[in-house]
Amino acid sequence: MSFLGFLKKDKKEDSDDIPMPPKVKDNQPNILPPADMPSKQVHDDFGTGNIPPNMDLNKPKETQKEPSDNSFNLDNFEDAKKDSKISKPETTQPENNPAVSDEKVPVQEEDFDFSLPDFSEEDFKLGEINKEETEDKKPGEKKEENTNTEDVTMTMNLASAETKKQTSGNKEYYLTIMNCKKTFEQIGLANEIFETSKELFQKSDANQKNLVQQYKNNHDYLDQIQEKLMEIDQTLFER
Amino acid sequence: MDNQIFVKIEEYEKVLEIVNLVKEKIGKAEETVGKISELKKQEDEELNLWNKNLETVKEKVKNIEKELGNVK
């Protein structure tokens, strides 16, 4: 006899010892109260009075009640999860503020081309005709438009005059690269000469100062010599 | 020669004005240098004259010395 066989035998023995709970279907007629007895009121969600088939009447009433807020149930947890999943997008949905919608508009318009379309002469003529029509219709607006167009034409004329002045006053002059190089070289040489001449003048200025001092000294010596000669002259002719 | 590259000169008239101003200054500098050279010539002449005078004074002092020595 194998070990597993022994276990099977034990299981059979155990199953014989432990009384099996009676099945609901089998016990249902026994549970049902007699016709004289007042039947227990069972909570009916739908108000039909019919008891759902899965509902176990042996279970205590508290377990059949709807779960309270503090109770933890897997089914309820899953339901809550579903609810949270559903409710999340509602929270993340942006508010329909007009300001937000206005901000999004220019981002979409980035690809627009702002360049003016090419107008043909016919379009201009049509525009003129429309202008004439509107002028005929509204004489009050006619004056305003005339003033605006006059202003525009005046500004255009001024702008064109300024550009003409600029073009006439500022003529463009060009030099060849060789000439430009030569002029730069000559300017560099002239600068060098001026620097050397400046140094020479500074040296000559210092020499001149020294020379002036020597002249003064010489003048003093000459004065002294003259004094001595005068002394000699006086001494010789004082006899 | 057709494919020459040119350099644009901005403020050409201003450059011309500056060149004219530099010319004027150079002319004035030439004048002052001429004056200095004239002064130097005069100075040299004066110096030569002074040298001659000093030589004459030197000779006279020598003569005086000779005459005074003869007296002794």
C-alpha cells in the first residue's frame, strides 16, 4: 500500500466523520416556513417581492446587507476602482474656460501664410468699383475714406521723396581691392612716419630745453668775465 | 579684369573732407618746420659769432697776461 493510498483512505475516513452541510436546494423546503407562520421580510432591491435565486437565506442578515463605508469587500473594491477609473477623466478634463480656448487658437494658426495674395489688375478694378458703389451709398463715409487715402498717399509720397534724397545724396563708391590695400598701406606708412617724427620732435624739444639752459649758463659766464674785466680795468686805472 | 571685387566706401565725402584737413595740417607742419630750420640757421650763425667773439676775448686775455707778465 502506497503512502498516497493511505492518505486517500484517511481522506475517505475524514469525509465520513465530518458531516457535510446540507445543500440549499435540498433544504429549501425545510427552511420555508409553514403557511400559518408569518414569513420573514427579506430585503428586496427591486421591490418585486421575489427573492433572487443566489441569495442564501441561512446567512445572517448583516452579511446580505449593503456594505457599509468601513467594510472591505473585493467586489466593492473593484466597483470603486471602476468608478475611480471612470471619474478620473472627469477630473482631468480641462475646464471649458474661454481664455484657454483663446490661447490655443494662435498655436493652430502658426502654419498660416501671412503674405499677401497676388492681386491682378481686375481685382483692383473690382475694388475700385466697389469703392465707388460704397461712396454712392454712403456719402458720410466717403469723406472719411478720402481723408484716409489722402493721408496714405501723402505718407507714400514723403517716403518716396526721402528714399530719392538718400539715393541722390549718398552715392555709393567702390574701390578695387588693390587700391584699397594700397591706401591702407599708405595710411600705415604715414602713421609710422608721423610717429617717428613725433619722437624726433620730442627729442629736439628736450634738446632745445637743454640748449636754452646752456645759453643761460653761457650768459652767466660771460657776465662774470665782464665783471672781472671791469675789476681789472678799475684796479689798473685807479693809480 | 572683369571679375574684379570692389570694396564699398561708406561716407566717401567725409573721407575726402578728412583728407583735405590732413593736407592743411601737413602744410602748416611744413611751415613750422621751415620756421624751425630758419631759427636753427640763425642759431648756428649766432653760435659761430659767439665762438669768434670768444676767440677774440681769449686772445686779448692772453695779451693782457703777457703784458702783465712783462711788467713783473
